Amino acid sequence: MREGYAAVMPANAYNWVAVWRRNFLAWRKVALASVLGNLADPMTNLFGLGFGLGIIVGLIDGTSYIAFLAGGMVATSAMTAATFETMYAAFARMRAQRTWEAILCTQLTLGDIVLGELAWAATKAVLAGTAIAVVAATLGYAAWASILYSIPAIAITGFVFASLAMVVVSLAPSYDYFVFYQTLVVTPMVFLCGAVFPVSQMPSAFQRVAGLLPLAHSVDLIRPVMLGLPAGGIGLHIGALCMYAVLPFFLSIALFRRRLMR
Amino acid sequence: MSTVAIDLTCVRKSYGDKIVVNGLSFAVASGECFGLLGPNGAGKSTIARMVLGMVAPDTGKMTVLGEPVPARARLARARIGVVPQFDNLELEFTVRENLLVFGRYFNMSAREVEAVVPELLEFARLESKADARVAELSGGMKRRLTLARALINDPHLLVMDEPTTGLDPHARHLIWERLRLLLARGKTILLTTHFMEEAERLCDRLCVLEAGRKIAEGEPRALIDEQIGCQVIEIYGGNPHELSSLIRPYARHIEVSGETLFCYAPDPEQVLVQLRGRAGLRLLQRPANLEDVFLRLTGREMER
């Protein structure tokens, strides 16, 4: 049995690149629509909440509300981009388009495919998150250099949420089930994890829950960088995010093996 | 490389209570075309997937191109080309892009792929379609592209799951011709099919399957001679039971399947004499084929 699982793990450190490049080629053909689609939602949130609520809220921790919100929206858009790319696009490649089936006939393994898909979803998360950061910097809510520093955090956020969504994909019988993950996990996280208001506003029990959620660690990494503030507990945040990226990755491979290779 | 391309020993696979592959053993020699023949649900596709390491057997031993499968199936797959039952080409990509992307899955560089693309396009007769989107191709062209794609890594072994199902006769003959060319070049082919004609035309040897069990194995001609060994008269119309008692003395064997009566007759003339003058009968005399073998062995026709 153990031998069976070993055979489906990533075969080496570079096989996944072929899968990433396949997705990149497909994306290039529809890039403009894809980028606009990924940007519209977080932009609406940033300006709608930022300017609208910003008037009522005033300053948070000494910065304007919209500047506070910018870091949260960068993390949120990275989360959303990676989640949706994995749930809908990767699911389609696994099922309707039979792309995975074709790849499994080559010398790539299931693990290579999953890793390539995660890397691709993380790439899209970097595009989406960085675009929001660029808008924020253009409007003067963040320093330009801070974008560069926040990219690694955005990328790991993308990996985390692609990895989590991959577990959902490996279990979901059809598209209809994704809405549960979206409404019961992803959306509540936006509000629990300090993306739109400080975690300290919540009752302490909720704060403890937030401390366990991956988006909170992303926000705590990205926001201070964008605001030019000192960040605390970087090691803890990175460690937690790595766990959230790696464990679901292996879990999803094991689940896909049961699903696709029986 | 060893001269045995595929070796299965006592392979068994079941899903719940349903036994899909039941103690199957066979060996495919390098350079031969080996057919897995049987009706839908006989376990052909499961066996093809097992050979590729995509399905692990419950018990039994498998070796493919010298590698134990499924444990080291990846290394075997590096030297295998696969034509799946259902096309899984990239519809939004061009023909050339499909080959490029697939070549990368075998760690081929763009230059290496470019070097073999013209030859593959010529082989698939798709030279004029290199930059056409796959979605615009006909069913036969897609099938030929799938075949070309399967050759991108210059495989020793081709695994083909129902390669011509759903094609019109013209497209099917073109594929058969291409496959014979590959055999002439020394490739080994494992072919699953429920087309008797396909199996007869292409396969050096074949294994007839029913419900996951091997019911016969051998060269197509030898199987036909051994199991039937005479002419066949198909009789349509009339009451099969009445007719069968009439001609039984002159027949080696009689099968009734649906409305058709199959009469295996060493001396067909004598049977025809008996039936002469009967109204409403349609008769067809022909040499025996694998369809008859299957009917003989299982007592029923292949489902189409």
C-alpha cells in the first residue's frame, strides 16, 4: 500500500513545470479577460469599503482605513484567485476536459500534476494580489518597494489556498459542492482574519479562532509590509502558512489516488 | 531490452463484489500486436489501465517493459505511447501546440519536439492542419492527432484502448493502415477492441475475454480454425427452432442468437439444399470469423 502512494508522489523537482507551462499557454490565449475578472472583485471591495466605510471609520492604528484595507484586500484577492483557479479550472481539467487523464499517460505522476496546478494557482494569486498592491501604491496608500517585499507572502498565500481548495476538489462529486466551501470557509475567513477590520475588534474567542486560520497569518505578513510598519512573529506566520500549504498538498494527492486510480 | 514487453501473471481486480479481472495471465512479445477482445464490460479498459499503472491489481504480478508495475510504472510509461478510448486533446490549442505541450510531459525541449513534429504530422496526414485549432478538426483527424501525440516520445510500446470506436469506415481504415506501418517499424501494440474485424486484421495474437476471464488465446486464424473450422451460413427469418431441427443432421454446430440462426457446416451445399424453396428466408454464406468464435465460446453475440 505504501508503495502505491510512493508511486503517485511527485517524481522529481521539475516535472511539475510542464503542467504549469500547459496552463500558462492556455491562460495566454484568454489573458485579458482573466486578469480583468480577477481584479474586478477586490477593486470593488477596496474602493467601495475603503471610501464608503472609510469616512465613518476614520483612522485605524494611525493609518487611514483605505490604507489599512489595502493589505487585507491584497491577501484576500490572492486567496480568492488561488481558490477559484483550483476549484473551477483545475476541477475542469481533472474532469470534463480530461487533461489530467492525458497527462497520467506520460511519465508524470499524480503528484507532479497536483504540484503543477498549485504552482499555477499560486502564480495567478501573485498576479491578482500584486495588481491590487500596485493600485494601492499608485494611489499612495503603500510604498512601491513594499510591493516587492510582499510578493513572497502573496505567493505563499496562493499556495496555501490552492492546496486547501485541491482537497475540496479531490472530494467534490461536482461543481455544486464548491459553493459550500466558498460560503462556509472562504467568505467567513475574510471577516474573521482581519482583512476588513482589526481582529482586536472581535470577542477573544473569535480572536483565538482567527489565530488558527491561514488568511490571518497572510494578512499579518502582508499588511505591515505595505504600511511600512514593523511586523511581529514572522517566523510563526510563515511556519503556519507552510503547514497549511504542505499538509493539504499530500492529503489531496492521497485522495486523488483513491478517486482517479482505482 | 527483454523480448517480453508485457507480462501479466494471475492478475485479479475487483470493485466491491464485482470481479473485473479474474486471474488473468498473458505475455506480449516485443514487436507483436496483441489484442484484448471482448464485449463492453469484459475488463479490457481496466487491463489497459493496469498496464499503465493507473489501476493497482488486488493480487498478481505485472511487468511492463521490464519494470514492475504499478510500483515503477512511471519508468515504463516513459517508453509507452497511449491512445485512450476517449479523445483528451487540448481543444483550444493548435495541432502543433498539442504536440509541444505533450512533448514537455516527457521532458522534451521545444527543439526536440520541433525536430519530430514534421514527421509526426506527415504520419498523421495532418501537415496542412499544423496551426489549426483542434476544436476545428474532424473526428478522424482528432484520432490521428491522438495517435501522433502517442508517438512523440518514440515509444517501444503502444497501448490503444478502442482506437477506432466511433470512426466512420474510411477513417477507421486509415488508422488501421497507420498501425500496420508502426508494426512494420517494430513497435509493440496492445490493443483493446470489440471490433472482430479490427482484431482479425491487426493482431498477431489475441486474448478473448468475458467477464474478466480469458476464454481463449491464440492467433486469430488458428482460433477460428480450431473453434469453427468450416463455413458459416447465417439464416434470417423463419422459426429458428424449426429450422435448426431441419438442418441439424448436416451441421457441425448450430447457434441461435436473437432472430439469427448460425449454422456451422463442413458442407454448406447440403444445408442450402434443405432450405431451398422456403419462402421468407434470407441466407448468407461466409467464412468463419472471430465473431463466430466468440459466439461459440460464450453462447452469445458480442454487444455492439
